[in-house]
Amino acid sequence: MARMKFLCDAERCIECNGCVTACKNENEVPWGVNRRRVVTINDGVVGAEKSISVACMHCSDAPCMAVCPVDCFYRTDEGVVLHDKDLCIGCGYCFYACPFGAPQFPQAGAFGLRGKMDKCTFCAGGPEKDLSKEEWQKYGSNRLAQGKLPACAEMCSTKALLGGDGDVIADIYRQRVFKRGKGSEVWGWGTAYGKPDQKAAPAGAKS
């Protein structure tokens, strides 16, 4: 089965925020919650400015899952990290553990006052029955159950944001890097999915 992943090509992102709008429109995200956002690095520095679309990366070893005291997180067979809002107590541990700042809360405040956590679902819904009214009300659209990809990736005008089978999008990015001759490092990829194991040097080889 395919392992679902996100990849944002910083060489293509134009900071249009189309992905952010698509996510809000598709899932009717609550006011004050941003499941996806565009971050600009080295803002204003000529030649060094890059923009990246950031959301939950559905990590292979998700730190949010490790710290949640009520185990509200779970991983689907496709590698998508989802959560059960009926179990969430709004403690905020996941927010502090996540390297991407993905967990969002509808309200500010101390423990117990911030409400149920919300985050990107890879447009895969939640634990309720697929495409049910209950699933829609709590988690938004379940596009994966309809055979579709996340709305943010499908709406990206420059195809900077890729979402889907990790092997497929890795091949797409590899071809881009080969053609343009730069941009081999992908922001967040190693943090979310781990880095490939380095092969041991053969015996007698010079370092």
C-alpha cells in the first residue's frame, strides 16, 4: 500500500497562499485555525528568499503520538497520522512536541480552555465512518476515500506542493532536481520521514 507524504518544492513556491485557501474552503476550517500556512525564510534577502507551505507532515515517527497522554492519535494503513477529537483533552502537549507547529487550537488559554486540537488530516477524515456527516463535522473532507488527493496539493498553481504516494512524489522531485541542477535538499523531509541509511564504507577505503 502507498505511504502518503507531503513535499514542498521551495524553488517553485510563489507564496500565493492558494493551498491555505483550498484547505480552508474544502474543510471549512474553524476561524482562528490554520491547518496549512505559508512560511517565508530570509524574507527580503535578494537571492535567498524562499517560501514553503507547511502543515502536518504525517511523520513516520510522529512526536505528537509519543507525548499524547490519552493516545488520541493513530496512524492509518497509508501512513496518515489522524486523531480522535472525542479523546482529545486539549492539553497542548502535541503542539509543543511537533517540529512543524501543526496542531492548532480554536481558542487561546490554559489547559482545558483551548478546546479540541485540530490539524491537517491529509484530507483523510477521522475515525468516524468514511464520508459520514459526523466525520465531516469534526474533521472536514475525506478526499482519500473518494480516490482524490489533498485539496491543497491539487490546487497548487505551480505544483510546488506535492501530496500522495511518497515514492511517486520523490521520483517527481528527483527529476526536477536533475533538470534544474539544484535544490536537492527538501525542507522537513528528513525530519518527518527520516534520512536514508548511509552505506558503510568498504574495508580499507580512505575516508
